[in-house]
Amino acid sequence: MSKSVEELIEDLNDQDEFVVEAAAGELEMMGEESVDALMSALSHRKKNIRLNAAKILGAISNPKSIGALILTLRDNNKLVRREASTALSRMGQIAVDPLIEILDDEDWRVRGAAAWALGNLKDDAAIEPLEALLEDESGYVRAGALNAINSIKS
């Protein structure tokens, strides 16, 4: 008997890494069918579930999840934020404008994560908005913007 999407999502927090990998693989193979539940899992109280949900959403790359992943850039856990940023960078062209829009976010972690993701997407449209971040108060944001600009121009 196969597990429900909700049961698979709970398995993302299992102590056994093979259980986690199997659940992640099954959720990824379900694709569209698991996207809504994975988006909800981005706000789960357990960090490992949030982290794995972001990772799987990046693998599925459904544009529907961009908004939820952007909200996850505010997560209190650095690894979850990094995974959400990585997932957004896997979305391709469709994520560029939403990421540019949050480059002026009040949270330096969000600005930095957006810059990093834009660097991976390598879209020239991001260069000018990223250049504005070279004077940011946060060293993390300045470094992310410079890295992204260099990545795009290379």
C-alpha cells in the first residue's frame, strides 16, 4: 500500500536517511500532485520538513511554488533559506522578475538570498538592480550582489 502525500511529507523528518530519500523521491516523482502539499510544508514546524520541501519544489520546478519559496527566504533557519534560494534559482527565467522585486526587501537575508539566486539564473535584467546592492549596509548582501553580477557577466 502506497503512502499519502501527507505521510510522505512527515517521512521527510524521519531519523533514517533512507526513509527521507525514498519519501523525497516519491514526492518528486508525483510532481504536480504533490506541489500544494509541499508548499504548505514550507511552513511546517519541523526544520527538516521545510528544508526537504524546498529542495523537492526546486526539483519539480513548478512556477506555482515561486511565491511560497520567496516567503521561505524569511525562514529563521539559514539552511532552509539557502535551500529555498537554490530552489528559486532552478526555476529559470520565470523566477527572475519576482526575485528582482525582493532585492529591496527590509530583511538583509532575503536580499542576499535573492541576489545569490539571480546570479545562478544569469539574466542580464538583474545586473542594474544588483548594482544598487553594492552599497547595501549588509556585507552578506554586498558580497552576494557582487558575486551575482560577476556570475551574470561571465
